Amino acid sequence: MLLSDEITALPGIGPSLSAKFISLGIKNISDLINYYPRRYEDYSSVSSINKLRPGNVSIKAEIKQTSGRYVRRRMHITEAIASDETGSVRLVWFNQPYRAKSLKSNTPYFISGNYELSRTRFSIMNPAVEMESDFPANTARILAIYRETKGLDSRQIRLAIKKLFPLIDTLDESLPDWILNKNDLISRSEAIKEIHMPSSSSSLEKAKRRLGFEEVFQLILAALFNKDENQREKSVPIKFNEKLAKEFVNHLPFKLTDGQRVTVWQTYKDMQKNEPMNRLIEGDVGSGKTVVAAMAALMVLKAAKQAALMAPTELLARQHAQTIHTLLKPLGYEDRILLLVGSMNAQQKKKAHEAIESGKAGFIIGTQSLIQEKVNMKNLALTIIDEQHRFGVEQRKSLMAKAGHMPHVLTLTATPIPRSLALTLYGEMDVSLLKQMPAGRQQINTKLVSPNERERLFVAIDKQLEDGQQMFVVCPSISESETLDINSAEKIYALYKDKYFKHRRVGLLHGKLKTIEKNKVMEDFLDRRLDIIVATTVIEVGVDIPNASIMLIQNPERFGLAQLHQLRGRVGRGEHQGHCYLMLDDSSAPSKRLRALISSQDGFRLSELDLELRGPGAIYGTVQHGSLDLRLAKLTDTRLIMEAKKSAVEFMNKEENLLRYKELALNVSRLRAVTNLN
Ligand code: ADP
Ligand code: MG
């Protein structure tokens, strides 16, 4: 039998059963071997019949007096008596008429099932029965519970996998011996067998650790290979001009935070080399990443090269262009800044393209318009990706490709990345942290609001609006849905405009509006022609409106923790105390997520928690994270990750030939394509 053989190659699996396997995603033998259980139930302890207690039980007994009958149409019952030297117990099966014939007398069996009260008597219900002399797959051991489908249950899956054990024994080892020894890992074959049919809970733990280690090791190795390749590329060194940097800082209306200063310094050092910078700047919402990006671009402008900044929304691109214009104007670079966004008309675009191609434009700020074919950069030396989790790998690559060689890359993110992810998924990047907030930032008052408190809150909010403050209202969807009972932006907009805030100016903002309409709403809000914006999460990203002090979130339980934290970060940036209200729909206890949000304003802590609650896919955003969701390793297991990292670094330093390990090489090359850059 081969790993690539179809599942029907297994004896006993015909077309109808194989269709069931396929519906679980199991097409071939290899898929079946890699179909890991979701959880386990412990039936390993074999008890004597007189000591049975309700719950999952296993016994070793002989079976007598088997009988079967229909109690109703479509309801067949098989009953039998199992006895050992201490007593007997009734076994009951529903709708398994074949049972009666398959049981032999005077034969010791292992019997595992649920011991429970059935009508007036305790019985073992629907037990699995296996001859003691066989290697038991479904009885008297820790049993793997798989994702099942109608007509294919865990018992059948276990029996199928049991048939593969001889094949599993012949599988190649996927990790070098020295890594197994060093990290005290069991062999791959052993681990796979144990994962499906654990011989004890301690050996199951060993199997999980071994396979989990491998998952993380592959991920880190992929990142290291990417990093290695990146460092072999040549890029244009950008000279550091201290005088210019000082001049820039002197013109700022504020003092840089320590984190900003260190980060700017690191980027300057990186860019002076002729190997490309690949740096991630991680800083909570409002930590001031834009200034750092502007300072990096400043040196590029000075060197008469081009820098490009790509933002996920037009709103944000416009805001960046404006901010950066203000920042660079005192140094006389304002004429070299250019905005390129989708809503510009054909003629404006044409002019912009020309300025980009001729090099007249030195700092190009835009949306995905930047990666369109028509855009030809003259000498792009630095690319900056804002809110990187909003872009896919392909988009980021396309921007870099505009340089014609490897540019320096600066990536900005407000999603704090847990250390474990930084080591694995982001392992190929150097990371700078902006830990402190600029001076004077306040804590945002975060509150849960139950339905009966709503009207009172609206009265209080109205006073603040009267005062000239502004409010964001965020809803989980654009329009009503028939299936979900949630507050859509359209519904809330109508409700607020016509009822609760009749005398206020209310705007509506969501992704289905034309860009021009979106810009208009945003401009109206910025210029205080609107008091309230009812929106979807389009406003999640980066928008900076200092006068907006109130954030009201509808159906907060529909958002992720990191996302809620981002939304909250939209307010409290100006002189007024910021408020974030989480509008509950009923009075049931708030989720762990919401309680965490209230108790902490530390984006790092919240992201660690989000990782635990929802897995890496949720944090990693739009990238093809499906292939990154680890099955056994927990990304919260920092110790395992550190060990895997150490071995991966050693693997690189030894210049081991990856191709010697076929399975590893295959996985690493797949992961290289989906992990972060390049
Ligand atoms: P983010 O990191 O979320 O992108 P921004 O770069 O938009 O944050 O900065 C948020 C606000 O903080 C901007 O108005 C910016 O001018 C201001 N800011 C940035 N750095 C400082 C600082 N060191 N001190 C005071 N305000 C700052
Ligand atoms: Mg930003």
C-alpha cells in the first residue's frame, strides 16, 4: 500500500464508505494517517463487574444469552449478559442487529461503553466489543475521538487506521537524528501511532510534543530560509544624514518617545547596509508609527530615491498624505510627496503615473493603486506597508516588485504580536516595538451597557455631543440579515437619526459605499459637519480624528478581542476623555473576551489572550492562515517554541542539506510561500 493510494485500497472500504471518508477530507491513505483526533476518552482502566461505576467503563468478560428483537418499527434492540468472576452486567445495543450473531460464547472479550441507568437497570450501552487476543482498537484503552460524519464514527476510523500500522512503521523519519536526541523526541512513526492509539497518557503526551515540535520547527525553519535568502539580496544602501534627522525632530510639535527614537535609529542602521532591511514596527494604536515611517522615508528622499507607502484604505492613505505633508514641509520636501488612490480621475492618475515614472514624486502614498501595472517607479528603494495584517502576501510582494530589485521593507502593524508568533510566523523579520504611548495619552473608559441602561447613557452622550464632541458607532454588518439577529449599520443609522439622536447630524459609513461617498462622510466628520458616524469596521484601521471621543460598539460579542481593542483606539486621542461603550443585547453574563477588554488596555496582553481564545488565524488576519493553524503545537507554548527555534537555528548553521529530509523539505517549501514576506 502507498500513501497516495485511495482510501478504497483499504480492505472493507467500498464506494459508499469511502464517500463518507471523502466528506471528512480524507481522500487517500496519507490523509487518513494525518487525520488527527480532536480529543480522547479514557477507557484504559479495566474494572471488575462488581466495581462498575456510572460513566465510561471497560470490562473483561464472557458474553452469554444474546438476543435481538424489534421493539418498534425501526427500533431494534440487542441485549446480552456479560460475566466475569465477580458478577454480570447487561449489554444493550440499539439498531445493531448484526451484534447477536457476531458474539461467541466462552471467549474473553474487552467491552467498553457507557455504564448507565436504562429504564430500571444499569447497563453498558452500545459498547464496543473486541476479542482480548486481538490488539484492541476500540476497547480498554485511551480512545481517540475524531470528527465524525453520519455513517462514519470514530470506531470505524480507528479500525481503518489500525490496518495502517504496518505502513506507519515504514514511514521515513522527518527530523534529523541529532534533533530527536537533543530534544528527547520519539520517532515519527511511533508518534503517529500513539496519536491515534495511545498506549498510555504519558506516551500520548510524548507523541503530541513530538508532532507539535515538528510543526513549529518547520514554521521557524521556513522563516529562517526566507530570511537567509532575503539577506543574500542586494539593495540600495541609504546614507544616514544626522543633520537632517535632527532638523526633522526639531520641527516636530512633540518629543519622540524612547521607542520611536530607538526604532528610527534601527531603521537608519538597517538601510545603510546593502542587504535589504526587513523590519516590522509593532506599536499599539496611537503609538506613533507614522512619524517613524516618515523619518525613514526622509533619508530616502535625501538620497534622491523613492519611497512608497501602501495603506489598506483610501481614507487612511489620504490621512497619511496629509500628515506626512505637514511633517516634511518644514524641510522643503513637500513637493515630492504624491498621493495615488483609486478615486482620482483618469487625468489625475495619468499625471501621478508620470511623476512616479520620472522620479519627480519621491514619496508616493496610496492604496493598492500603487501596485497596478501602470505604475512604474523610477528608483524605489523603500516600501512601507501600513497595517500589514490587512494585506495578503501577494499584494506586499507586488509592491516590492516595483523596485526591480529587493527594496528595504518597513512593515507597520498595530496588532501586537505575541512573542511566540514573532518567533515563528514573523521569524524572518527584525522587530521594533513601540511600547510607550506618547505622553498625555489617557486610558479609555470602557463600559458594558445592558439594555436597561441604554436610554440613560444616550442622554449622557447627548450632553457630550452638545459640547461639540463626536461619536463613532460600530456595527457588525451593513444591512439586516434574515438569519442573524444583529444590529446592522443601516438599522442603527435609521434608529439613531430618527429616534435617539434626532436633533444631531448622523452619517453612515460602510464598505459598500462608493469611495467618493466614503471620503465625503469622513471629511464631514473631520470638519465637524457630522456629530455621529454609524459605521462598520471600515473605521477600524488607523483613522485619526482627535475630536472623536466616544466609541459605541453594537453586538461586541461578534468582534475579536484584538479588533475591539483597535476600535477602542480610535477615540481618546484628543483633549477629551475617551469612552468606549459595549452595547449588550441582553443581560446574560459577558464573555471572557469582553471582560478582558474592560480590565486591560494593554494591547500585548489582549493579543496573547486572543491567541489563546481564537487561535493564530484570527490574529494573523487575511494571509492564508489556514495552512498555519497548528494542529498539535500551541502557540502559547513558549518553551516548545524556544526549543524548536534553537534547533532550527542550529540546522541553518550546520548547513544541513534540507533535501535529505523529504517530508521536511516539502513542508518547509510550502510554508515558505505562506509565511510572511518574500
Ligand atoms: P499609529 O501608531 O496608530 O499609526 P499615528 O502615527 O497615527 O499612530 O499617531 C497617532 C497620533 O499621535 C498622531 O496624531 C501623531 O501626530 C501623534 N504622535 C505621534 N508621536 C507622538 C509623540 N511622540 N508625542 C505626542 N504625539 C505623538
Ligand atoms: Mg497608523
